[in-house]
Amino acid sequence: MPPRAPASSSSISSGRAPVDGSLSQYSLRLALVAAAAASVAVLTGLFSDPVRYACLGVIALATLATVGERRRQGGGWWTLLATGAAISIAGAALSELNDTVGGLFAVVGGALVVIAATIGFPAGDA
């Protein structure tokens, strides 16, 4: 499969989605910031269970919204994001049975989500 050409500067600067189905830089940034913020909210434990479950939903939605980015060059961060989301959701389920194991999964998954959001955050002009 031939490598993809970089998106034209007009599609990036205008904020419109590129033709290849991937997200615009603005949308990608928004999704990654939302995932990282939701992950921090889950990790800190400052909120009630319904809020934390909603944050897990935000992480899952951000992962699904960015699925088109995994095929781009340097898209290995998406694998970390998906793995972190899956581990975080598994941690929430496990915490109903055992708080220690569930908490450990939540920490590992949350850390992966934050790391992936940091790596995947596009540099350059908005």
C-alpha cells in the first residue's frame, strides 16, 4: 500500500475534515483533550460513580472518534489509546468485585490514555 500524502494546508487551516476520512486537526485535538481530561477525572476519584462512568464513556467515544487516525504514519499512539480505554473499562467492571484490582486496572488504563493523548496530540498551527 503506497504511503499517504500529507493533508493539504487548506484543509488543516480551515478546520474541515480531510478527504481521506480522518479527523481535522481541531477535532483530533478536541477528542484527545477530552479523553485525557476524562481519564484524569477517573484517576483522581474526586467525583461520584455516575460521573466516573460518564468519563469512561467519553474515553470510549474519543477512542472511536479517532479510529481513522490509526492508519496514518505515526498512528501507534491510537493502539495505546484503545488499550488504555479497554483496560479502564475493565477496571471499572472489576472494581465492582474487588476495589484493589479494579483500581490497579484503572490506574494503568488511565495512564495509557493520558500518554496516548500526549503522543497523538498534533503539533503545529490550529
